[in-house]
Amino acid sequence: MTFNMIQPLYLKKGDTVAIVAPSGILKSREGEIQQAVDLLKSWGLHARVGQHVFNQADHFAGTDEERCEDLQNALDDPTISAIWCARGGYGTVRILDKLDYTKFKKHPKWVIGYSDITALHNQLHNEGFESLHALMCVSLTKDLGDIKDSVDSFKEALFGHPRPYTLVGSKYNRGGTSEGQLVGGNLTILHTMLGSETSLDTSGKILFIEEIGEYKYHIDRMLQSLKRAGYFDNCKGVIVGDMSKLRKNTTLWGTSIEQLILDALAEYDFPIAFNMPAGHEEDNRALVLGRTIKLEVTKNRSKVTYK
């Protein structure tokens, strides 16, 4: 089911961005957070680092209560214009059901991140708000020239000029043209949301997926689970991002990851575009989730255009 999404106000010089850590631990990552603060300042923005960002509670950046407190404070604060997640890892799902969007709805703001932050993107989408799938603070490299396209696309999206994309073609592309709201993110997180209030309804929408560190058979298992749950029945298209650092099983899968995805989705007729530079690689372009896009796919190239 599609509905009109609320777009947070684009940023302007003088606005404030909160940096929070809803997931994994930030041990010895102070330098990267400072680099993120400096980058925001170079864009004319103020940065406010959450009180508990550098806390440590086993696997996590603080206890569930501490991580939730930082995120909730940022959601509630009308002087905050965007919330930039420091890193992913694991942990966002543990605080999802503790969050209250009452004050956020009066002063919506951009929430930025990828990977584990997909859980938060899903919840925001179901609450009716656009959000930004883009690099996180720890994604920054010493030489930002190495990730110029990632940083530039992030800045442009924040300030109101999200990029259209022309993707490198693939012999695996399944051609076609469609329109729909862009949703999705990390495949594992989408899969783990099944059966909960945070699961996405992809009817009439275009799904983006990316993954890291999985066996091919497990990617197939997740796609089969989503398919059996009706995830793709009324979907309008799929955009495949990076499938990074795939693990080798002792029993080889036997086909490419692209063919695996095509085989899993063979019974549907929507277009499928590969080679979206988004996910767990240095080239991680920003995507506005919840925004309606036009997807045009041929073997030679694909185009992603915001409506």
C-alpha cells in the first residue's frame, strides 16, 4: 500500500545535525566522529554528538536505554534538522519498540544511515516519513577524495538536490519501466523484520537491496522467505546494490549472485536493475527512501530518477 510520504525540510547553512550511535560499539573511533563533525562544519552546519555515543556495553555503543535516550532526544529536539547515525553493526532492532515519534511528527528531520539502520528506515517509512540511505560517520576515509561521489551525493540529498543515477548495464538486468516509492536497504534486516509491525509493505513500491558477508545459500533462503510472505507479489521493481564479501560454502552454489536473484524472482515480471553503487563499499551513493522514483532498465544501462 502506498501513501503520501512526509518529506523533512532540506538542510540549510546554520542547521544542526545530531550524531547518534543506535547500534554497534565505537571503540577507538573518536577520530572518525571528529572527522564527521568537521565535515558538517565545512558545509556550514552545526554538529551535536550524543551524550552516550562512546559508551560501551558489550557489543553495543552503550546499553539499550542509553542508545535509545540519545536517539529519542534527537528525534524530540525541534532544533535538530537531521540525525546522522555513527555506524551500523547490530543493535537498532533492540530499541525500535522503545521509540516515540510524537514530537518528531511535529518537527520531522532526516534520519541518515544504512546497514543495521535499515530497521529504523523501515519504521520511519511505516510512520509515513522519507529518510536517507547514505554513508555513516565511520564510512569516512582519511582522504575524502577516495569517496567523493558518496560524500557529494549525501550532501546534495541533504541540501535538496538528490541525484538521479544512470547505472552501468548488466547482462543480468531484467528490462522494463516502472514507478513507485523507493524502499528497502539491507536484506538481512528486511528479512528479520518479517512478521513484525516494522515489516515493509512493498505493494506498488520499488525495493532496493544490498548485503555483506553472507553465503549465497543464505541470500537465497532470505529471498525465498520474503517471497513466501508475499513480499514481491505487488512489487514494482527491484534495484540490487552491492553484494559484498560473499562467503564461500563448502558446497558451492553454482551460479553467480545475480543469477541467484533472478532465479528467486523468476515468476514476477517487474524490472530488476543490478549495479547500484550503494551498500557496504566505499562507493555508497545516497538514496531517498520513501520518494517516488522512475526506474528504467535495459541490458545496456538503468536509470533511477526521482519524480
